[in-house]
Amino acid sequence: MQRELKFYEALNEAVDLSMAQDPAVYVMGLGVPDPKGIFGSTLGLQRKYGEERVMDMPASENGMTGVAIGSALVGMRPVMTHQRLDFALLSLEQIVNQAANWYYMFGGKKSIPLVIRMIIGRGWGQGPQHSQSLQAWFAHVPGLKVVMPAVPRDAKGLLIASIRDNNPVIFLEHRWLYNVSGPVPEGMYEVPLGKAAAVREGTDITIVAVSYMTLEVMEAADILARAGVGVEVIDMRTLRPLDEDTILESVKKTGHLLIADLGHVTGGIGAEVAAIVAEKAFGDLKSPVRRIGLPDCPTPTSHGLARFYYPGTSRIITSIKDMLGLKGARYDGLELHKDDIPHDVPDKQFTGPF
């Protein structure tokens, strides 16, 4: 019988196994040894490996990221956690100017094996300074790899692969995923960076999804299947390197493409995917590419605004019906309305404070 783990447990196991295998791996981050352990993802690690390998850090993101980079240059393999992507913005100089460029500037003779975990997405009315999804920023920078798992199995395998990678990896985790459960193999294994996953087959339309949006898309696909619509779902898993082949192969089969992202539509990863398809598979398209993402205004705090700000299953279904011209009683009422969801959280089991 295959075991199931929660997303946070899969992350914890990935770090635990990596630390046990390689003494050069260590963990550093604000709140890493706290009782809640970054949503549970670092629980027990300090007790097992000691304060010298699992350490808290001061609220000095730029300085401590520099420390992590320096340690990587002398042979360590740091796994650094910023509790929110918004906090990591203070360390952009170190990430973009230093970590991303080092391998290139020194002719490939010196690399920086650094993983930086960041938490993204909405939650508990935290608003503009605590819940931004700016993954497109990092995917724009040469020298950085950008990873965004959606299910526990991938979370473990991608994090192990990221820790083993010899260059900097930005590892982004949506806060609504931590309590999601799924099958996870035991032991060490890697999910390769730069390879998307076709998680559902279909012939009518391709949806390329990012991180948590994969779950929303899968729910929409289940609903549409009952009306005879076949949705093919591609979970990107990594934004850089980006798996063009899997996306193009699917679009050539279905002829329609919808991209569901967590970030702002303008300048987002959806624009990059749309451009690739326009350049390399334009003749296969039967309708214009469509993108779903956040509108061009800061993330709201109030529940009333959040209901309309964040896209979900209903908007995905509405977009597909419009793209495919699905009309009539067969397709009426397919959209869901999740107005009974607790304030800014995905389900009643998912508790704060972060």
C-alpha cells in the first residue's frame, strides 16, 4: 500500500534525507527552529542535527543571504528559508547580482549550490506586503532556476534535486499547499528540474498550470469531464528551465491553450508560455491563447475583495466555455461558487497563524 504524506511532511523528509546523506547540507532561516517550523516543514530538524546545521537567523535578509552564498562558495550546500517571498525582496542584490551570476563571471570554475525557499500566495488577509506571487521576477534572471511544486510527491523530489543542483535554485511554495496530502515514495529520489508533468490527458483544450492553480484546474477538469469536455492539464513544476516540448506537444494535439498562473497577468509567466506557443505552434491553434492570473492592483486584505481578486475553478470553467464556444443546457451551471470558504483559507483544517 502506497503511503501518503502532506506537502509539508514531504518537504521535511526531503531536507532530512539530504542532510543525513551529505554533511555539507545545512538549514538556515527566520523561524526555522520555531515550534511551528515553517508550517511544519522544518520540525524536528534542529533536534536531530543540532544548532550548527539547523539555525535561526536574524531579520537581516540581505546580510544572511550573503552568508549563505559565502558558505556555498567554500563547499557548503545551504537550504535557506524566507518565511515569505516579500521578505526575500530585501535580499535581491545578493540573489540577482551575486548568486545568479557567479558561475558565469568566473568561467564555470565556481558555482553556488544554494536553495532559497520562499512562501507565496494568499492567506489570512495578509495583503500587499505578505502575500505576493512574484515568481516571474526570478524566472526572468539568467543563472537562477525557479521551482514551484503542486503536489507532495513533486515537492519532495524537486527539493532533493534542487539541493543536489550546483547552482542557485528559487523554490517557491504556496501556503495553501502545506496541508494537501498525496502519495509520496519512500527514500531518496529526484524529480528532474526543467520537466513539466502531464497530469491529466484530454483532447479538447490544454491548460498549463502553475503551483496551487494546478489543483484548481484539476477540479475544473473533473467538472467539465462530466459534460464531455476533455481537458489536458500540464503542471509546469519548474518555470526556469521551462519545458517547452511538453507544452507544445499538448497544444498541437488540442489546438487550444489556457494558462493558469498565480501572479499578475501583465509580464507574468503566462505571457512567456503564450509567446512560445505563438512562435512555435501558431498554426496549430484553433483559438487565441488565454491567460488567467491576478489583476493589475496590489493583493487585497479584505475578504470581500479577495473573492473577486483571486481566480479559481469558476473562472477557469467560464474561460474554457468561452474559448470552446460551449453553450446550451448541457454546460449551464458548471461553475462553482465557493462563497462558504472560511476567510482567506482553503479549508477548515488549515490553520494559522502564518
